[in-house]
Amino acid sequence: MSESAVTAPIAFRERLFVPWWGWLLPLAGATLLAAEIHMGFPGVRSWLPYVVTVPLALLLVWRMGSLKVEVSGGELRVGQAHVPLDLLGEAEVFDAKTKRKAMGPHLDPMAFVAHRGWVGPMVRIALDDPNDPTPYWLVSVRSPEKLVAALKG
């Protein structure tokens, strides 16, 4: 990574996490699984399934459910993917109601999609890269207007 990328100011940053209610089912499932194992192995080892399954479930929900969207250093970063800002075209904001069509019948199968169902708004960012078959990126963000402003700025 170049020095300019490290010291570049961040125009936009948003980290999306699973809401509190999204943690309940995996936590309950891990606890029930640990209880089943506990019933089969009573005694000193009975605490071990709880120590293993509950933190593992929490770690999986945290890793699979978090997404970082950032504009800095002349790049748009969404999770591990990144694209230079000069290859981006027009950006279009979809609210929670209109994103259904953008994610359904109007979705191009070649599009890059970073969707989080618990986040209402979404931004479609066109790509102007002749070497990339991806026509656009669809990204869930809570502050779509700020992202579009950072992309234009």
C-alpha cells in the first residue's frame, strides 16, 4: 500500500453491523446445541460446549454480517473489493421501497452486490471500466446521500 493511500483523508466511512435482533437466533441455536452436547457429556466437561459454540456463533455473525463502505485515497472500498474513483460513473440512490426492483427484475447478473437486508437504502454506482464486465455496483448504506457526495467530491 502506498504512503498516499495510508495518509489520504477519508471522505466517507460507514460500517454496517447486524442489528441486535439478528444476534438472537444464532445465539439461541448455539446455546441449544451446547445444551444437547452437555446432556451427552455430564461432569467436568459439561461447560466446554458452551465455551466453544456460543463465542463461535457470535464470531460468525459478526464476521459475516459486518460490511465496511469507505471512500478514501481515490478509491471506493466495499468490504474487500475496491475500485478507483475515476472508473466510476453515475450514482443512483434507491430507498427501501424502490430497491426491491433494483435487486429483483432490474438486477444485472454481472453486477457486484453488497446487500444487507436490514439496511433500507441502497446506491447503484455505474462502472466506466472497459476491461471490467461488471456494469455497476449495488451497495447497501445507511447514508446514501453522503456516499454519493463523497464519490462526486
